[in-house]
Amino acid sequence: MSDTLLQVRDLAVTFETRRGRVQAVSGVDLSVRAGEIVGLVGESGSGKSVTLRALTRLLHANARISGQVIWRGEDVLALPENRLRAIRGREIAMIFQEPMTALNPVLSIGRQIDENLVAHGSLDQAGRRRRALELLDMVGIASAAQRLENFPHEFSGGQRQRAMIAIALAAEPRLLLADEPTTALDVTIQDQILKLLMNLSTGLGMAMVLVTHDLGVVAQSCDRVCVMYAGRVVERGSVEQVFGRPRHAYTDALLRTMPGFGPSSHTEGAARARLVPIEGQPPRLDRPILGCAFAPRCTHASAQCEVRPEMVDDGSGHEAACFAADALVAV
Amino acid sequence: MNRLGMVGLRLLQILPTLVLIGVVAFVLVRLLPGDPVSNMLGDHATDATIARLQAQMGLDQPIWVQFLLFVRHAVQGDFGDSIAYHVPVARLIAERLPVTITLAALATLIAIGLAVPLAFISAVNADRWPDYLIRAVFQVGLSSPIFYVGLLLLTVFAAALRWFPVGGYGEGIGDHLYHLFLPAVALALSFSAVIMRSLRASILAVLTAEFVDFARSKGLSQRIILLRHVLRNALISTVTLIGLHMGSLLGGAVITESVFAVPGVGRLMVESIFARDYTVIQALTMALAVVVSLTFLATDLVQMWLDPRAAK
């Protein structure tokens, strides 16, 4: 596809820890087209945040990343440091879950915007200040001129998240990686921030990868979604496909844990379908997983699940790695 | 601004501290066995001579009368004459205190200059050879007695190489600094080891902070991330340590001042204690209290500058 910005192939991340090697992410393929919002969902520990950080090599020294991350024709994983720095912030920016810890407590918001503009642009001081004011305005922070001088602790939680978005967007990136951007916020604020991100994405033509464990957030904002389990993408497709007719037993089970989401709620026409929790725990990642990682918790598991299923496209671009795919849709 | 009020308040708070320290110093020196008169007159003095001289100096009065006299003169800025040197105490301290302050400040600068870059190299290469090497060298610095380091520096750089004078204080600011350089290095070695260890630990902690990842995700250079984002946050806790240590250098540079024959207040204090020179001990204790309080105030100001959250 010609408008593909980011193409991830066979991404794997292992961490060397004191207790051995942990295979956090394996075999992840992911593509992001210009302007679209892709959701990356899964439980904690499913590898979604690690995947996100691996894209621009933000993981720490104990991480080994393999595979390819093709950004507009270049493999980010093979780039030299200086070229990587030119992409970070300028082309691919990132926002984090907790703005209180992701913003530097001892630098003013204005300073934290400014350094981004200095790193990636040629504006003079007055120009950078104009741009900073414009950015605060764009993310909905009132009386921008005074707020530039303020430090992170002088902002409320929602305002801090807005400020972080302003900082990340300073150099007009084409892709924004958002790691649980609404999770740390009050419910009312969550919705505002999500709408802001969606509006910015549309307004600026900026693509976004949105990592979240909140299916509601994905349903509300994303074009396409990847479901991750135990470090692998197990299902991928448009939001309507994946949430409407899940083809992986894990996605199906996940949707049944959410009120108003269960696939059966459509057919029964009942607003309150029965909520079914997923029994058991995700598998440990410090030993090899044979077969389907979800099988031990799966109500559809059979003998063939001892061999890991491949991703299969149903012909409409809806892919899943599950032997029960057709059975799930048939129900 | 609010900050100015805070400084004013802190300066006012020094006054009650000073009163308390004055009382304690006054009482404590008189609790020491012996007295200045018998010290001055030696073993062969008769009791009658001693009593006469004591009466002359007012030392035969009850202690509270002596204290009221001391306070009456002190509030007028008169701290009396030194019993041993026969000169006004104020003049003695005015001569000696700047020497020690210069020595302590120079030692602090050298210690910071050594510790900050090496703490960085150590932290960035944590648990690899540069880290081990730097920590090992500082461990030696930290565990070597100051008098030994001092003698070593004297032997090598003053006696053998003749790059520095063996002692004294010289004339004029440049000469003062030149004379104080070796003693400052001797003081700075263990001081810098303390700063290095603290700063290395804070840098390591800050390096794992999420704002460092955010800074990296913005495409900032490693230099800017380390100097602007990491160092400033890591210094916040270390500045307190530097301030406290500087305070102790001011009163505790006795050994160094003796080894290098530096005419500072450390030596003056020890000599005065041996001579039971009450007036000098009292006044010097109070003067040091003021200097140390001001050092702590300056430390807090630096801290507020580094960390806007502390400014409230």
C-alpha cells in the first residue's frame, strides 16, 4: 500500500533479567497508514507497551530488539543514532500514561516545548515562543502565555496530559505513539483527552497508534485494532470486524468481560448481556510457549491448539490466529 | 517576591540560634577544667597572684554576673580582648575567618569539579570498568586520613616538584588562592568522594525516570538529556549534602590548617581551647554559627532554584 507510513515485520523483544530471559514480544507485524488510528489492546503484560517503545528504540539496555520497523522506507532498528534522533519527535512522537512522571518536574512547560523546537527546527526565539503559544492553544490550555512559565506540578492532571500532548506535537510528527494516554485520568477527563487526540489526528492528518487496555476507548476512536496476548498479535482487523465478529477466542472472551460489548448482545438485542470473566492468568513469558498461549484459559481449546496457529486472513483483511475462528463467527 | 520574604525570615531565625549558641559556649568554656589565668602564669604562680589577676579580669565574679557583662558588651559589638593574644577578639576573627571560608569554598569547588563529571561517567557506565575504576579510586580517597593526604601532597607537589608553597597564606587574593590550593585539594578528596557516591546514586535513579524516556522520544541529544534533564534532577538531593558538608568544613579544617600552616580559625579555635582563651572561644563559636547558618541558607536557595517544587 502506497500510503503506508509504518510497517513492522516480525518484531521481537527479549529482556535479559536476573532471573533469565523474558520473551516480551514475538512475531509482531503491524502496519500504520497515514492519518489512521490503530489500537493496540491487551491485558497488562501482553507486550503492547513494549511493542510501542521498541518502535523508536526507547527500551533500555537490557532489551534485545529484532525484526524490522520500516518507517517510510528506512529500517528504524538499523539506523545510526543521529538519524534515529531526527526521526524521534520530528516524525514519530510519543506520549505516556502518567504525565506527572513523564514531564520533567524541574523544567517549565515552555522550556519542554522549546527544546523540542530547538532540536527539530530552525525557528528563532520569537518564532519558537509563538509556536509554543499556538501549541498550548491547540490542546486547549487557556491563558497560554502565563502557562508557558508554569511547571508541571502547577497543572491539574488533565492539563498536564494536554501539556504533554502539546510538547509531543511541537515538531508536527506524522505519527503519534500514545501509551495508555487516558488511563491515569478521571473518567470525565479521559473522554476529553481522547476527543482531543482524535481531533488532532484528523486536523493534522497525523496517524496514531493507541495502546490501551480499554476496549471502549478503541471502539470510540480507532479505525483498526490489533489484539495482543502474551507478546503476540492474535487478531487484527477493522474495529467493526474485530469487535463485531471476533475470530479469536481470546478477543471473544475479552469482549464478554465488557458490559454492552459481548458479541451476543447484538443477536439477543439485550443491553445487558451476561458478563463472563476470563478464568486463570496469562502465561509466564520467561519460558517458551508451545502452541496457542491462550489455550489453557480457553473454552474453545482442542488438541490442535498444542501447535501455534498461524494468522489467517478471512479474505476481508480480518486476520486471526485461532483454530476456532470459523466456529466463533458461526455462533 | 515571596522568596525575598523567606530569606528575611531565615536571617531573623539566625538570631535566636545565635543567642542559644552564645549561652552554651559561655557556660561550656567555664566548665572546662583549668582557667586562663593559671594557664598564662604557669606552674610557679602563687595563689595570691592568680587570685589578683582573676579579680582584675572579672573572673572572680559569679558566672551570671560575668554573663550579663558579656551580653552588655556583645550587643554593642564588643566581644572583648583575647586573653592570650591581647588584641580585640573581633580583629582576630576578622583576620582568620576569611582564610577558613576561602579554604572551605575552594575545597568545595574542587570537590564538585571532580565529583560531578566523574559521577556522570560512573553512572552512565554503571557496572562496567570505568565505573569500577572511578569508585575504587574514590574509595581510596574517602578512606585516607586527611593529614596523610596532606603530607603526601606537600612532599610531592611542594617539597619535590616545588609547584606549590609548603605553607602559609601569602599576600593578595591570587597568592592566597595559590597558597590554599594544596590544603583545599587535601580537604576536597574525601569530600568529592562523598559527593560522587551520592550523585552517582541519584543519577542512576533519575536515568530510569519516565521523563528521561520522554526526553529521548523527543529526539533530544544525549548531551542535553544528561545535562538538562538528568543532572539538574540528580543534583537536588546532592546539594543538601554539599551544604551540610561545607558547614562541617568550616569548623573542622583544623588538621589541614595545621599540616599546611594555614592561619585559619580551625587552628585558632584549638589553640584558644588549650589556652582557655574564653573570649576567643565564645566569639568564634558564634561567628562560625553565623557562617554555617548562612551556608545552609545559601544551600536552600540553590535548592529552590534547582527545584521549583521546593519554592512553593
